[in-house]
Amino acid sequence: MIRDTTKRKINILIIDDEEEFCQCLKRFLEEHDFGVSFITNPGQALSYLKNNNYQIIILDIIMPGIDGVKLLQDIKEQDNDSCVIMLSGFPTFERARETFKYGCFDFITKPFENERLLETINGAIKKYGFITDLNQKATSIIAQRVHDLRSEKKLSLRQLANRTGLSPSLIYQVEHGQTTPSIATISRIAAALNSGMEYFFKGI
């Protein structure tokens, strides 16, 4: 099987003291192509997060020896951009209000349908702007660089089109990330803007 290198996995960490629950949730999320790890000792959470890269954290609010809301606070202090989804088998309005006060993305009551959690995760991916399609990321970067360099050279779309022999509509689509340009297109644009092609691909 050829591995699809254009896709980036979203990595999720589950923090819950119930190992069987973690195993079941891990299997479900892996079926949807997420990278999933879990820890059942919440005391290890901060050091684990410090040494590993996760886009989304699923955190139980009630665990032995630790307050989930306090752990949420500590996680957000360590990395304020962390996306944390809280779970609770014993929800109260006050506890839910607390979690949102300290920056959780959503609060889900146990037991829940897995599809409900999946919807929340997809919502988080959209809101936080997590990149899952590396082709789209490359297209967006190239679009911005074409626009910036054309602006720097003070050229209109029509002028750049005349220099490259490309249509103004195609250049517009490239600049707005509406199409992934071919190597030939990038080569023409680079030459017209007196730039090397490596400028458009640097860091991608």
C-alpha cells in the first residue's frame, strides 16, 4: 500500500483513569484516521504534554487524586493554544461553567455517542485551523507569496498576465488559493517576478 503523504494526522491525547474506556475511544478515533494516545494517570499529564505534540486533549473532569478543572487550568497555563474537550459522568451547571471559564472547547456528558464526540473534534479542527491537508497548506503558502511578490513589484494582475502569458483569471485563482499551480505555472510567475522558484517552495 502506498502511504498518502499529503495528509497530516491530528494527534489526540485522552486523559481518563478508566483504561477500558480509553481503549475503546482510541480504537474508534483511530478508525477515523486520528493519531491517538492515552494516559490513565492524570499526574503525568503535564510532563507528557510537554514532551509530545497533541492538537486536541480529551480530559475527564473527575479522576482519583486530581481535579480535572485544575488540570485544565494547568494545561492552558502551559500552552494556552491547547484545545481541550472536557468529559463528565456527573455534570453540573457550575462545573460546566467553570470549564468554559478556563478555556475548554466543549463539555460533553458521559455516556455519549461516539459520533457526538467526532462532531466536536471536527468542529475543533475547523475553529483552531489545524491543517490536515498538506496540499492545501502548500497551495495557501504559494498563494500568499505570489500575492506579496506581485505587490512588492507593483504589478497589476493584467501586467503579470502579460509577462507570463497566463490568463489574469488563472493568476487570480493562484493568488487566492483556489487552484494548485503546476510547476510550469510557478516557473513562469517566478521568471516574470525576477525570483527563483525556491522562494515559493521554501519551508513547504
